Amino acid sequence: MIKRILNLAFLISLPLAIMANTAESYDVLQEDIDTSMLAIALMVANEALVIRETLAPYVRAGIDNIFVYDTGSKDDTIAVVEAYLEEQGVKNWYVISEPWDTSKGSFDFEISRNRALDLAEELYPESTFILMPDAEWYLHNVEGLLSFCHEHLHDDAGGYLVRIANANIDFPTARLIRNGTGSRFVGDIHEVIHAEKFGDNVPSDVYFELGASRFGMEKSRARWFRDLDRLTARHEKDPKDPRSAFYLAQTYECLQDFENAYKYYVIRSQLEGWIEETYETFYRLGKICEHLSKFNDNYTWHMAEDYYFAAHALMPHRAEPLVRLAEYYWPNGEGPKNVPLCYLYAKRAFELPYPKNDKLFVYPRDYDFTRYELLSKSAWQMGDFALGAVCSRKALEYCEMPYLLRNLACYMEACQTLAEQQTAAA
């Protein structure tokens, strides 16, 4: 078996005999359309602790076209990848190591990701699709992804959106790319795929589960500090650019500098831009004000409430602002005891479907648990026993807590008593 751990110079000078042998492996793989049509390309650095788990779903599904582009790991990432793919019998894998592109004076994700994509297209010219996850993006239902690719073999889209989610966040990201369409990343920070045409979204049961190891969080934090200077310079150069203002605010928020985050979210709220980003700006302003109002007199709950109202008015199909309002008015929260208001906001949140077509940030826990849990508590005092029972069951599906079981039992008993009274009255 040819060891396919290459640096750039080796790739350029690869003997024709070896290239011919690689081409033969493509012919064999083409017989199994479910795997050869898809190549996996990861850009990594210092991921030795998580790279096996990241690669495992593709290996288990029998995908042999796996390319790892290393941008200068100081740990054992390359050795771990080599050993793992060898021991798993993967046939057509490559590792290429190049130093990070700093031609613009700093890390540039656009240049490096596009370099990885260029190499993937050269290595796997017969693969119709290239999937570009990151380390600690654990793909669920690879078989479903292969089925999707097979169904879309002959359309003309350059990119497709795949869900990335965990318990706290859910949004689509364009990381499935059609080979040879010229689809490439744009943006040196928060880079995104630009394609002439996007196709159908990948089914929602195919998704990346976003990991959150301590090591990964430390890497993210280091990147946020690097991003600050460039985003600040970009915002100062063009104060009316909504994207720079939003991501500058978000970076400060990630670093828990909430006062600067508030400052730049306010600036973003005053700019014209993408409606989902504007909604998210108002929603985050509400959350920051609510947090800061607990220990800083310059921020109040009423400011937070106004921002939540503004967010909901902008996108009334979103439940998150309503859930925050309901939480505030529940007696165990930070706000005043007002069960009817808690019930009112939570009930409206309950009536809204999951916003599966939204492209930015969705917060699954609010839809899968919190709105139901709030109604499990508040519906009792409002006499809405049937709704309380429904919501107690829904909350229990997410998290089986003893108090929810007790609530459900009370609601079931109350519903039975009410039914008996109605029967007797009739």
C-alpha cells in the first residue's frame, strides 16, 4: 500500500506510476457510488486529542477519500491521523502539511480553506462532492448524507447547507460543495462559502454535532483575541458595514466583555442589514441588558424587555424572546412574581413551530424544553390542565426530572376530575 502522507513538494513531483495506481483505485471505488462520489477534506492544526473521533463517522461509513490539510501542528496530529487511517484500512487518504498562510500579516482563513479545497479537488477529481467539516464537528447519519448526494448527483448547485447543532445552538452552514464549480470561501474571519447557486438543504437528520472540549474552547478563545484587532480595524475603516459591527460585538460577547458587546450591538442595530442578523442583534441586546442589570445600574430590565419586544416584532415566528420574557416573570426567576404574564408569553412560544428554515442562530433548548417546562409550571395556576399535561410530557421527553413527573400526575388527576364533573353535570 502506498503511504499517502505528502507535503506540497512531494505532491507536485509525484511519479506517474503512483498517480496511475491512484487512478485505478478511483475506478474500483466508482463501483460503489455511495462512497466514491464524496470526499472528506478537513483543515486542522493541533487536533491530536479529537481527530480520531472527528474522522470516525466517515471511516465507519466506508468512505475512502479522506484528505487532512494540516496547517502546522505542533502536536502529534499527523501521526495520529496516519496511524488511525492505516489501522482502519482506509484506501485513498492523504495528509498534506503546509504552514499557515500569513501573507496578509495574520491568520487568513479564506486563503487557507481555499487552499485546502483546491488540493481536495486535485486529489479527488472524480468525486462529485467535497464535505469540509472542522475538528470536533461530529457528523450524524453519514448514510443519509450519501443518499442525499446520490439523489443530487446531476443538479447544478455549487453548495449545500448542512445543520450544525448542539444543545445550545442550531444553524445551517455551507460545507458540502460540488467539485469543480468554483465555489470558494470568502472572508478572512467568519469565512463562508460563496457559490453561484445553492441547492436543497441537506435533510435535518444529517447534522454536525458541535463538540465543546476544553481544548477546543481554549483554541476558540485564542482565535477570538486574534479576531478583535482585525474586526476593530475593519469597523473603523467602514463604520456602516453591518457584518463587521455584528461580529465585533459577537467576539466581545464570546470573551465576556459585555459592555463592549453591548456598544457594538447597539451600533449594529442602527444599520441596515440582513433581517436575521438584525433580529439576533436585538435579541442579544436583550440578553446582555438582562445580565448586566443585575449588577450595573446603567442597564435595566425594562431596557432588556424593549429589546426582546423589538426582536420579536422583527421576526414574530421566533420563540426565544418570548421564552426569555416568560422566564423573567416566573416567581423563581429574577423578576417579579407574575404567573399570568409567564403563562401568556410561554403559551405564545408554545404555539410557534421550530424555525427550520432560518439560516442564522436557533436555540434548540428553548423549543425542545424550556417553553414546555415553563407551561408545565404556570398552566396549573391558570387552570389550563390539558395544556399543562401536554407540556409536562413534552418536557419529560427532553429531560426526565422528578418535578415534571409530579406535575404530570397532578395534571392527569385534575383532567380526570374535571371530566367526571362534566359528565355528572351532563
